[in-house]
Amino acid sequence: RFSGTFVGNAESTSPPPAATSLPAVAAATLPAVPTIPVVPTIVGVPNTMAESVLNPNEVKPPASGTRKARVLYDYEAADSTELALLADEMITVYSLPGMDPDWLIGERGNQKGKVPVTYLELLS
């Protein structure tokens, strides 16, 4: 025997029941953690404004910060906010405040939409 304050059950030597799986026991004993919805916002701008700011069809390019990019691969637009791309074409790109860093706004003539950065080679 050990001296001191040991907390345990010295009387029980039987193993836990084999029919109970550990994940089920762990899931049953853990408290449920509530999830909090995450809504992207631009600091200082009401949420309804943030969504309209990021609509590529309604925004104008910044006075500075536009770059030329060469498209590396064909890209099919998933919806009307995206711009379809053809490999080897040249487009103008820029970013907007609060925009996902994996996407840029691309312009080709009078067409405009979000484009994935991984499909582009940024030039100047």
C-alpha cells in the first residue's frame, strides 16, 4: 500500500464491459458544445453592407493595386459571381477589403467576377 492521499477504487479488479465501445462511452459522457455561426464582416461596416461590397459585379477596381495575370488553367465559373477563365488568357485582377485571400476579382473587357488565385500567374 502507498501512504498519502490516493484516490481510487482498490476493491474493484474487474475490467470494463467489452460490449461498450470507447467512442460511444466518450461521446455519451462529454458535454455537448454549442456551435456559434460565423458570419464574415468588414470591421466598422454593418453586415448587410459587407455582402454588397463583395459583389464583384457592383464594385469598381481600386485606383491603384490592379495587376495583370496570366491564366494557367481553364476554370468554369460555379455561379454568376465568378468569372470563367481560359488557359493562357490575360486578365486584370485586384482584391477587395474583407475578401477571401484565395480569390481575386478578375476583369476581362466588360466581364467581371471572382477568380481563384491558384489558377493565375500574377505578373505586374
